[in-house]
Amino acid sequence: MDRIEHLSHDLPCLACGHAAHTYLACSDTCDCAPTVMPGSGAFAAA
């Protein structure tokens, strides 16, 4: 069975569809802000 779509473990950005922006924007032309990942709030509170 051949698959056409690319399989990835990355979570897509809900705004642009690129891989999730965990630290930086995906490119100079992308306006998306870094994505807050589940559980990262605990690090900010520490």
C-alpha cells in the first residue's frame, strides 16, 4: 500500500500547518507565534 501524505511525529501549527513552533517561527515569512506545548506551564511557574 503506497501512502502519498508525509507521516510525521510533529504536531502541526493550527494556524499555518507547519510543524509546531515550539521555540521559533518556522520562517521569516510566517507570522505564527511559538506554540505553548501542554505541560510547559509548569516550567514557567517554577
